[in-house]
Amino acid sequence: MSKRQKRYLNSIILENKSELLGQMVNLLLADNKVYAGIISQINTEQLVINDTHTHQLKFQLSEIIEVIKDYESPY
């Protein structure tokens, strides 16, 4: 099975909150840094992820360009 990516631009993160919570994602920030982790919380001001070392990282929604989620293609 091949892998695909689904991208959520900053403007639609809140709309897709239920789909993103608990998912492993990559965050692309405005300063071109990328962080990976599992989303544990999303509110109107910030997004919180737990990285692979179980550190909790908090990001303002205004600094996130997009959230990228990998998934396996059915074909």
C-alpha cells in the first residue's frame, strides 16, 4: 500500500478538529520549522501535540501554516 498525505491549511484546522484529534501529524510553521507528534488538544487559540518523547508542545494557531497527516492509500 502506498502512502498519501492530507493537508489542512490553517484556515480549516478548527473545522476538522474531530478528524485531527489523536492523530499523528506534522506541523509546518510560519518560520519553516516542522514538528511531529500526536494532537492532544485544539482550541480557538492553540494546538497542542505530544512528540515522540512525550513532551507536550503548544503552538498558536496563527503560527501554523498547515497540518499534514499521512495515511495509507487503499490502492
